[in-house]
Amino acid sequence: MNDTNASNTLKLMVQHAQQQRDQAQSALRRAAEAAAQAQQQSEQLRGYRDDYQRRWSAQFHQGATMEILQCYRSFMQRLDQAVMMQARQAESAAARQAQARSELIESERRVAAVRKLLERRATEHTQVQRRREQKSNDELAQRLHWQLASAAKPH
């Protein structure tokens, strides 16, 4: 593989790594939004439960029938289950966000690694070109020196 093909391949690798990084950034953004929304819903649901509990506690101090008390307890059980379920969903969304963040970091590392490789190859190519030019200049100077030395010799 010649230098041009290797360089083109590395450039394609950089582009591919950048696309993956961009996708990882989008995935992290979506995961962060989902986590924030799940957390907000969890907080709202806990707030509703607490408010409901306060209102009915005040109501029970004024007196309530056994049937109303049973309805309250049944609803509170379902509400507690909903709060727990939403809390688990918020935790799961936060875990997905953390995973997306890890994937983004890894994709950024890949981009940096491929870029560094491309830069190193470009530097090596430049050094090889300089050495070739220097060798060519040295050979030209030596030929000129021999020609001048031959011309200066008496025949």
C-alpha cells in the first residue's frame, strides 16, 4: 500500500470515527433528556403522593368511614407502587445515560487515536520526503563538485 492509499484509508477511518462519535453524542443527549424526564416524573409523582397523603390525613382527623379509609389505603398502595416503579425507571434511565456517556468517551478516544496516527504518518511522510530531497541535493552537489574538480584538472 502506498503512502497516498494509506493516508486516504486513515482519513476515512477518522471520518468514520467522527461519525460514530457524533452518533454517540446524539445518543447521550437523548439519554440525558430521557433520564431528566424520568427523574422529573418521579419527583412529581412523589410530590403528588405526599400531597394526597397530607390532604387525607387532615380529612381523617375530622372523621371518616371505614369504607373511605379502605379506599384511601388501597389507592395509597397503588400510588406507592407507581412511585417505586417510576423510581426504578428513573434509575434505569440514569444507567442508560451513564452507559451512553461511557460510549461517547470511548468514541472520542478512537477519534483522537486515529487522528494521532494520521498526524504521525504525515510527519513520517514529511521526514522521508525531506531525507529524499536532502539525499538528492547531496548527490547533486557531489556531482557538481566532481564535474568542477574534473574541469579544473589540467589535461
